[in-house]
Amino acid sequence: METIMNKARLLAVIALMIPLSLTAPAEAFQQQCAAQASSEIEAASPTVWLAGDSTMANPGTSCPVGWGSQFAPLFKSGVVVNNRAVGGRSIQTWMYEGNVTSVKNSAGECTLSSTAYSSRWQAMLDASTGMKAGDYLFIQFGINDGDTACPRHVGTARYQQLMTTMAQAALARGAHPVLLTAVAAITCSGSSAVKNRGFVTQTVAAGAATGAPVIDLQTLSVNLYNQRAFCPNNGDYGSGTVGAFFCNDHTHFETYGAQQIAVLVAGAVRAQNIPLAAYLA
């Protein structure tokens, strides 16, 4: 991809070096060089794949709206955001849809009737149409995984194992995994919003094991809630500034809230010097 980008930059420079007072054929050549440079840069742009739950997913109706559905407008032309997040999923049910049983084994984990991957994960792993070299895979779970009952239940060790597996699969295809802690719901302790998600240690450990950057979206979102003075509130999430941000359940987002969370993620990409930042608008 670097070779394509260098060629595109060279074509762009050639186009700019040609004087404006040229004959028509030369002007046409200048335009052709500029158009080719633009198309080759666009062709080199990555696809950003998203795997997660309802707080990331595309909306089925007006609410909830996942932040992943608002991610694409933050990028330059050419970048494709392929959002495969699905509401209600833990990392295990997302990966093994239909094969996670309601029975726990001796380790307290939900047993699998088959180790066959879900169609969504198989599609992302497909050598022809799935993740390719230079792409990015953003992984955010940790909300439904805390369910004590199967099939959604995932223990901490299993969670870390599965997140590591997903990151390694991206790396094997030349793609870049980015791991995220779960975005926070709005929970108040007096006048302060507080953290309320688990699996943080396991997400950080999976990042360390694979060399993947970790965006602590839980901390970033709680900091944002405090900056907006969302606490204290009377528990009415259907009106006011809190209602404009959240659905009436304190967990999911209205379109505006989803946009603000997407901006947080983009800001972290820049702040952490993740190379994808070069494609942000």
C-alpha cells in the first residue's frame, strides 16, 4: 500500500508542477494526472471493520444508535467503514452465533455445540472479500459478556482468549486490530459519573499480547459525561441534555450521543498516534 501511496503522491506533484498557461493537451494531461493521483490514493484507503454490540451497531430504528454508525463521516473520502456489530452479543455469541449453548461446563463457561464460526466472522476472515492488508479491525465488547446466564455469559479468562484470537486473526491477514474497553452507561455517584464496565484488565492484556493499541473508551466516555455535567440527574433519560444524548435506558445512545462517542474514538486514534489517523478528516 505504501508503494501505491508514493506513486499517487508523485503523480500529484507532477500535476502541480505543470504551469497553468499550457496548451489544451497539456492541461488535459495535468487533469489526468490529478485524477489518477486521487483515484489511486482512494484505492489505497483502508476498510475499517467494526465488531461489537448494540452500543456500536447500526440502528434498526431511531434509538438505539451505535457509535459505529456515526464513524464513517469522520474519515476522508475512500475509507470504508464496515460495521458488523450486532445488538445483544457477547464476544462469544458474536463469534459463534448459534453454537453457544445454555449449559455451563466445569469451568463455568458456556459450552459450544460446534467450534464453527458465525457467518459474520467467517465473512470477515474470507481471503477474497474480508479483511485485507492495511485494513483495521475495531473490537469492542464487555457489556453483555457480564451476564451470569448462558449463552451470553463469558468469564474473564475466556474473554481475554477470544479477544486475543480476534486480534491475531486480523494480524494474520495484514490488518491492524484496535481493542476498546466497553463504552460506559451513565451511572451517577452524587454529582459524578462513574465507571460501570468490566473486562478492562483483559482487554489491556489482549492488547499487550498482540501489540494492538487499546482505546479506553470507558474512561473517555465517563470523562465526557462529567464534562457535560450529566450527574446528578433525576433518572429521567428522556428529556434535557441527558435525554438528547441517551435513549431512555441510560445505556444506549440517541444519534447525537452516538456521534459524540464516535468523535471520542477518532480523537483517541489521533492522540495514540494510530496510523489510521492519517485518514481522518
